[in-house]
Amino acid sequence: MEIRLRPGAILDQAVTTLREQLGALQNVYTSTPVDSYVNWTDEAYRQLSNYVLPSQVESLIETKRYWALRPDASNSGWIAATRGA
């Protein structure tokens, strides 16, 4: 998958953020893995949105697993509310 940066984003910072989020994802298997995963998706979305185009952030994070585990995925207003829209 080709990832395009937002205009003005600095490549080194974007790569660092991607690596940090990968490390955080690898650590989500705690005593509450589903909650940890959902929390990780929220934080990853916020962090990656600084560097990557929104449609690409969605394709990286909003996978089938994301929608299957999302506790209130049927609530369409939930996504907008958590992203500050």
C-alpha cells in the first residue's frame, strides 16, 4: 500500500509516528485486549492524522477487525464525536 503524506508533513516524523503506533499495537494484548485495541485505534487515528491523508488513515486503521470489535459501531455519530468533528 502506498501511503501519501499530508502537504507539509515531514517524512522522518511520519515514519517515527508509524513505528511508535506499531509498537503500541504490539502491546495491546493486556488483561483487556478489546478495550486496549479500541483505545489504540483512537490514539493511532489522532497521531497518524497529523501526517497521513484522512482516507489513508481510515484504510490503515478501520479494518474489518476494527468494525467487528467497535463496541458501538452501529452508532454513526460515534466516529465523528471521537474525532472532534
